[in-house]
Amino acid sequence: MSVQVQSFFHRDSNTFSYLVSDPASREAALIDPVLDYDPDTDASSESPVRAMLDAIAQQQLHVRWLLETHAHADHVSAGRRLKQRFPQATLAIGEGIRAVQATFAPRYGLQLPDEHAVFDHLFADGETFALGELQGRIIAVPGHTSDSIAYLIGDAVFTGDSLFMPDGGTARCDFPGGDAAQLYRSIQRLLALPDATRVFVCHDYGPGGRDFANETTIGEQRAHNIHVHDGVAEAEFVSVRQARDATLAEPTLMQPAVKANIQGGA
């Protein structure tokens, strides 16, 4: 069943957020919403979500879910801020967040409250959920981070950072809890979906100067992804991924972003 997907791009972090809705019930989910954040002043702004909020109001949608694909390291989540606007919505992430919290909370001197005071729900691999008349399913895709999950809703899958556009390849695996071999195996689970499945990525950097893009298909990924197309073995992927990761700097906002995002964007 086809699901309605509207995308919103945050240029400062090259992040795509999604407003996903069931046309029949007008129930909606927001996936990976972003706040503007200035590390010099510790000030945040809702400006990246204003267009999304306008679309919700104009279409008279009922926000049922606030969904995170993982605790991002390159932007601050708007999840907690939106929970204040939509108290009836469920703020959710994968259950692997417990491991991420256990790693980073001591590193940043955080005393986290009970997990249910941070997120309303932690998804298990294979768990299903309802979005109006549509069914969503969780696909655990650890490797980029230990809490990474993908959301399969109707004919669309939201891959977080695990897969980029085919010419962008895949996400880095050098953060604590990351593992390139594990990411390869996770991606095979995504590539086993039907070829026509629409794929919506969380980031795009316009490789080669092309226009930014965020939608592809499983078939296109299998045929053309520069890191994991059909025929690429695990050992080859791990070698390429580790060589690439060794050249990457830490994201500019990693510390404030992770501190906020393991707390739901608080």
C-alpha cells in the first residue's frame, strides 16, 4: 500500500526529515526532525520544522508518531520539542539506544532519567506499529551506530544513515558502537526487500556537484550503490568502508548533538 511522503531538507546538516501520512485516516509520523543549533550560544531554533508544521496544519493531519532512526551525531533532534507541541504523539527510537546511552552518558557526565522519561517507546527488531490503516515494521540495521533502525511503512523504507543515495554509498562506521561488517549484514536485510520499495535516505551531500536527492529504490541500490551493489562481498565492503572512515573528521556538532539526542533531543 502506498504511503504519502513529504520531505524537508536541512541544508546546514544535509539532513532530510519526513512527514509520512496515511491518506485514509490522516494519521501522520514525523521521521528524524531537526532543530537549528548554534554551539557558540547554545541557542536552538524550530525554523527547520516550520514548513513541516505548516503542512500538518494545512492537511489537518493528526501526528501519531515522532520517530528517530538513531541518536544522530550531526544535528540536534526536534523530537522533544515536537513532543511538547503534540503530547499525544509517541516519541520512539530503537531499543539499541540503551547501549548508546550507556556509552555516551558517562563520557559527557550525564545522569539520565528512567528510559521511559526520555522516550515513550523503544522499538524491537521486527516489531510492528500502526499508522492509521497502514502498518509499519522495524528493521534493525546496526553498524553505523548500535541503535540504528529503519522504518518500513507501506511501500516505503526510511533507512536513516545506513544507506545513502546509490552514488553516496553508505554511512561511516567509526563511531563508538559502529561496525562495518555489521553494517554490511544489516544492509543485506534492506536489499532483500522488493526492488520497487521506495527508499528515503536521511542525508545527501550531492556527490559530484549534482542536485541534492533523497529518494531511490531498493532495485537501484542493488544495481548501483557504490559500496554495496550486488556482487560486493563483506570483506571488500569492510576494507573500503574502513579506509574511507580513516579520512573523516568528527562531525562538528557531535558532542552537543549526541548529548541532546540520547535524551530525545532535550
